[in-house]
Amino acid sequence: MLIISKSASPTGQTATKRMKDSQSLGDTPPEEFRRQLHELADWIADFRENIESLHVAPNDKPGTISAQLPAQAPEEGEPFGKILDDVDRLIVPGMAHWSHPMFLGYFGWTTTAPGILGEIMSAPLNVNAMTWRTCPAATELETVVIDWIRQWVRLPKDFDGVVYDTASVGIMHALAVAREQAAPSIRKLGLAGRSDLPPFRIYTSDQAHNAAEKAAIALGIGKDNVRRVPSDSEFRMEVSVLRKTITEDRQSGFKPIAVVATAGTTSTASVDPIAKLARLCRDEEMWLHIDAAYGGGFAILPEFKWITEGWSDADSIIINPHKSLFVPLDFSVLYVRDLERLRRVFTLAPPDVLRGDTMQAARNYMDYGIQLGRRFRALKAWVIFRSLGREGIALRLRESVRLAHVLADWIKSDNCFELAASVSMGVVCFRFVHAVVPTRRDDAGPGSPTPATEETLDKLNSEIVERINASGRAYLTQTKLRGRTVMRIGLGNVLTTEEHLRKAWEMIRETASELNCEG
């Protein structure tokens, strides 16, 4: 047994202290761990089976959860059963349940049983996939899974990729390569104090995600140098306006370096005219990045092949399997035409402790980005792709598209509502439009109701969403289109059926009627 002297004792209360036996200082005993795993397996299965009985989201004020938690961490360990009880008591009621069948916000969610199994498998393996040597299986499986997706979405073979957590991180890496291509010395010398470099410009549509601005902040380009280009009536980037903007910027001393096109915008899932943008970027010698975080998964469907027009001429493409290919968060793939361009920007001589682990393989994924430690993300994707197969994934995607069009038909048949954008993939944007306000009484008696103003309708549409979300019975999102507030539903959850969608639609209609009467 190890003896600690008084001078080395943390408490200094005794001359010597015999430590606990090695069993208690190690891990949970195998039989106890096995029992806990069975308990957890039952808990997970019960949670999935009964998730529909839960409120989709809480209606608590900020601080409600933390107020119920101890202010200090425990001094001694607690039984797993007690921890699991507190998950039921504190955590589950305080969550927005993205996997609930009535969660209809954002892009839906893709939690599946195979995905959960894949996540469980990766936890005990607990590897660091930074180099091939630190886990050959993780590196090689990631390479294989990336290529499976490439084949499914019909990308040419000169595209290869790397897995990150989210598209925001992927676009930062892509634009870092674009920046280096525009001025090859930046990797070494940076941007600060460079009188030999003009300010750079990046272009994206007014419907695009703000990831381009975040990347510009991180890369020293500056968020104000991301130009937002107007979109057309279908919420697609206006190529003619982009061309004019680029010309004006060049004349003003800026250096345009990249265009970020979108295949599946955040609000409407619209798809920019990528083939035209590719030709423009080729003419202007600019980098073309495609944010297909959402829309990319739909490219596995033959009927959505049109989404990929122009992709082969892009420099980089982001696809998020955690949005539309049923992989749990987080799993995002950045594809780059000639991936070596990405490696050249980020590879460095490894620290001495890693040197021996970087000499045995052609690919060490730590060289393809800023992170060194990397999770074994490819395992869960591999489990899901094998469990569902391409056809199983395709069938589920088609069902989300079908449900989107079912909802659109209900909206079009109701005079109180109208579609705010064309239905794209699994996204439906719509607006309550038939509100009326009473005219004030005058000497001649009560006046006739008059149509509500656009501002009043904005408020009503927002209140419909907020009231439904507060009820815990469903969860919607809202957005702005052409300055007007609209409701937005995203479909993709495998648990959501047409009956769930019908319940949500009735809830929307009832809430709109109640609010209109209250007004």
C-alpha cells in the first residue's frame, strides 16, 4: 500500500494515511458497470418510446435549472441511480427536445436508434483521431465514410474531405485556403501591418447563414468585408448584382477573393444559381464555396440531382450529415477540390512527442485544420449508413419532402394563410394574413372591421409561434422574409408522421383564431 507522509498529506491532519485499496481507486467494478449499462439502456429505450408524452420545450425563465442545482460540486461520489434520477427530475424537463415528433423547428432533427447506438459505441473507445498512428481505424474509416458520401452526392473524384463538428468551422477552414490563394504569404506573415495587401472581400446572399461573417472575423478579414448580395423572388442570389458589386469593389481598391453560395438557405432552403456563380468565379479568379449543409444530403435523391449543378466547378463544399443524412450532431464534412490545398495551409512540423506518430501514414487529419485532438466521429456515421443503407436514407428524405408538400396544400386551401416562399426540400414558410381589426365606434354606430396592417400581422405571426412553443405541445420557428415575419416549419425527424403534422396545423389555426379574436 502507498503511504503518504504527514508533510505530503492534503489535510495534514495525521502523520500517515493509508490510501484506499487499488480496487476503489480504479474504475467502476465490471459487474456494477454492467448493471449500470443495463439500467441506462432501459432508460434510453423508455425515453425514446415515451418521448411523445413530454413537453416539446419548457416555458421556464432563465436560471430555473441552475437554481435547482448545488452551488458547489460534490466532495464524494454519488450513486449512478441518483444521478439518473436527477436527469429525469431536472434535465429532461428543462430541455427543448429536438427529437420529439412535434419539434418542427429549424431543419427538423435526425435522431435515430442506429445513431444512438453509434454514439454509445464511440464513447468507450475514446480515441484521439489526430494521426493515423494514434488510431488507424479512425483515420481510415473517416476516409472511407467521406468517400461514400462523395459518391452518393455525385462529386468528382478530385474532391476529398475532412470531418469537422459544424459547417461554421468548415467554412472558416475553406476561406482560410481562399485567403492563402489570394495572397500566398499570409500563412507565414499574416495580415497585420501589410501595406502590400488590399482589403479582401467575400460575397454571399442576403439569405445566407452568418457563418461567413464569423469566419471573416476569425481570419482577420473583418465582418464588414462580407458583402450581402440581394436575392431574387425565389430567395436566390442575384448573379447580375453580384457581378456589378465585384466590379465596383475592384474599382474601389478591394480584392474580391471568394463567393459563398448556398444550397439550402437557413430560412427557406432556397438554392442559389450555383452553375452561374461558378462561371463568374472562374472569370473573376475567385474561390467558390458552396454551403450545402442542409441541401447536400438531398443530393442523394435522383429527383434532386439539379441541386448539384455547378458543384464540380466549386473549390469547396460543406455537407452536414447531421442535418439531412441522419447522423447525430455533430458531423460536418468539408470537401475541397485538391485537398492538398487545405493541408498546405494548416500543416506544421509536429511537436516532438508526436513526431514518431506522424511518419507512418499518407494522411494525418490533424494536418487539415486547427484542431489537434479529434473525436472518432466517423464511427457513428458508418453505423447509420450501414443500418439504413442509401435506399433507407432516401426513403426517409422523400417522406420529409412529402410531408412538406402536404402541409403546403393545407396552407393553400385555407384563405387565412398563404405560403411565403416556394416549398424547398423539407422546409415550409407561411404567414397568417387574414386578421382584421374593429373600427372604433362613432356617432353612426360601430364601424366595419378593417384588414390588419402588415405590422399587426407581423406581431400576430410571431405571437402564434411564441404561444405554441410556450404550450409545450409543439415547437415552431419564425423568420423574416422581405422584412415580414413568417412562420417556418422544418421536417426531417423520422418520428414525425402526417398525424403529428395535422395536429400542429390545427394548433396553428386555433391559435391564430384565438389571437385574432383577442385583438
